[in-house]
Amino acid sequence: MDAVIHDPLASLAAALAEASGSTPSAAFDGRIDMVGEDASLATFVKHQALMRCYQARYVLLPGEAPPGGVLAAMQAQYGEPRLAMLAGLRPSLERELIAPAPPGGEGDVAAYVETMLHEIRSAPENAFTAFLAHADHQADHYRNFLVQSSPDLLAEASASALGVVGEYGEPQSALFRILIDEFGYGAHGKKHSVLYRATMRSFGLDDAYNGYWPWFDTEALTLHNAIHWLFQNPRNFFRQVGFLLYAETAYQRSTEAHHRYLRQFHPDADVRYFGEHAHIDLHHTRMVIDEAVTPLVARFGQEVGAEIVAGAEFTKAAFARADEHLLGVSRAFAAADGATFGPPSCARERLGRPLTPGSDLAGLVGARIQVGALGQLNDARDLAAFPPGTIGRVVT
């Protein structure tokens, strides 16, 4: 018991729960889970903690005033003791959880860009939407995709905004133009996170930021934290440019595939988010190449080109892991005997304890396990067949 009491994560969980209060609005819900005796959950909870570290760097407000008013809740959320605790843990969590790409080599960045563009544009059909086209319970699989993607997309570009602040010449203006596109160019209804909210509502989901935090699995948090590690550390600036180089290009293909899938199989869904990205990211790719990558390499030399390539490769690997995991979870759930599809009945209240495929599942015979927004396993032991990093919760 003493080991648990003195565990920094246990102390952090208790402090975050106290700061959140008993019935927090989604925006001010900063809780994380307890590891307890289930060592398989340690990485997951550490990623939850790192997500809270990064969320502490920007403003979150609820859609309406919470009981007792907004100021007290905001002062607890952004109070110095809470922020100091998160800031103190952040460096060690980053060192443990984020495996950055190694320093780049002597390759020609212009040649890398041309190869990357060709590989992305000639890649096979998106694996997840290809799976969905022939799957049963398509809406449930897609609902889980929307939830698992929401940690970043419901505050889209908030991370990359941190990479624009400062003073570094003409590339800053190009990156700022990309940023304001993400924010709807000042028109709130066109802000990309607002469009994403509309898609979530199309599938009957709550669109509040943080509203589904208990249902994020480890890989969803890993991708969120990898992006924030890049942009919340100014030393990564050139790798941030590499992220934008890869992400803006890859998003053209993936959003086009989702746009096409939704129009065919969910014609009543709001598809503006995906349609907008499939169009505008063509321009963003050229802006990154012509107005950021090329002038930065011309000014600072090949060592900067190597860092840009390292950032692009880091991003490519992070996206690939997240995509592979999401598809693996859908396939495992579809293969589980007696699984019942359906979203969680309650997003943040009466939370059952989390489990991973590595948890001791033998003693949970008869317990029902909710897996993300996919549905429930009627036999907890079926969770063992899911990809590592999957999170299920005992339904209470």
C-alpha cells in the first residue's frame, strides 16, 4: 500500500480529481485513472497524465457556465499547484513515452520530398475505410474512429499554434496562413474543429472536448502526445515543419477516402470536415514545401533539412501505428463471440475500472467490458485477443 501512496501517478490522480471536483464539466474534467495493482495499465495512465500536461497549455472553456460559476472551476483547473505538479512530471513522462526519430542523415531533402509525395499519392486504398466498406455495424466502427481521433481533432491546430509563436522570418507567415485556415479564417462556423463536431453529432456522439476521455485507448493518446511533444517543445521547430510536410500531404488522401466512404454509406452525415481537408491540404503541402522547407534549408543548410526529414518520418510512423491499431481493434471486436455493438451509455460518470489485454481477466467471468465507442464484450476474456494498448472498462 505504501508503494501506491508514494507513487507520483497516484498522487497526481488524486490531485487532478480534487481540482476537477465531483461533477466537472467536460472542459474542466482533468482526471486520470489509477494504476493500482494492474501493471499493464501503467503506460496508458502515464499517457493520460502527459495529455493533461499538454492540455494545461491552452484555454478550455465549457459551453455553458458550470454549477457554482466558471471562475472557481477555471481557477482550480489552471491553479498554480496543479500546473506546477503537471510541469514537474512532464519531462520524465516525455523521456519515457515519446521515442523521437533519430537525427537525420545526409540525404537530399528535395529528393526526400519528391519520394514522399509519390509514395503518399500512389499508396493503396485507405485500409480502415476499405474494411468498413464490407463490414457489418459500420456506424459503430466509424463512431469509435471519431472518438479515438477526437483528442486532437476537437482542438485541431491548438498544438501547431504553439509552433507559430515567435519571430523567425518569412516561413512564420506561411505557417500562420496554414494555421488560420485550420481556424476557419476567423469564421467560427468554418473552424475545422467545429466541422469535426458536426460529424460527431451526425453519429449521435457528444461533441464536447474531453467528453469521451475515459474511452480513449493508449494509441489514441500516444498519437495526441507525439504531436504535442513536437509542438510544445521549441527545440523541435524544424521537426515541426517535417510534421506539417508529411501530415498535410497524407491528410489529402485519408480525408478524401473518408469523404468518399461517408457519402456512400452514411449519406445523412455531415462530411464538411473531410471535404474541406481533401481540398485545402493540396495548397498547404505546396505552402510548406515552397515557403517553409525550401527557404529554411537555403538559409541554415543540410542539418536543418535532416531535421525536417526526421520530423516527417516521426510523423509517418506515429500515424501508421495509430491507423494499424484502430483497424486491429475493429477486427478483434467484430471477431469476438457475443459482442454487442453500441456506444458507451455514459461517457464520464460511474466509470468502471480500465483493463488492457494484459490484465488479469480470468476473475472477470460474467463482467461486461465496454471497448471504446464500439460496444461491449460479454466475456471479459475476449479482451485478451485485442491489440496491445486497447482499453476496455468494466461496465458498472
